[in-house]
Amino acid sequence: MRVTVNGEQREIASNSVAALLRELDYEGTHFAIALNYDVVPKSRWSETLLTAGDEIEIITPRQGG
């Protein structure tokens, strides 16, 4: 299905937030996920389903300032 990840249109096979993170090779726990502008708690990543047209932001921390 086609979704937007961090502003880029992508064709994905995943059906949940957790599966998408695995598909995109994100590892660890130090990032936040917003689905259609709503933050998804980590405890709900596995149960939060994706649908065509969704907008997903994967926010990773950076050092500096």
C-alpha cells in the first residue's frame, strides 16, 4: 500500500506501525511515531494498523543544539 513516511511517498508491505519499523530497519526504542499527526504510544505500535494514504512521521533524537 502507498503511505507517506517522513514526507516521502513509499510503497510498503507492512500493516502495522511495528511491522513498518521492522520493514524500514529501524532498531531500538529511542524514537517517536506520529500517525496522521497523532503520537502513537510505543505500547500500541503492534496493534496500530496502517491504511493506504496514512502519513507517518518517525522522529529520532539528535545530539547538538
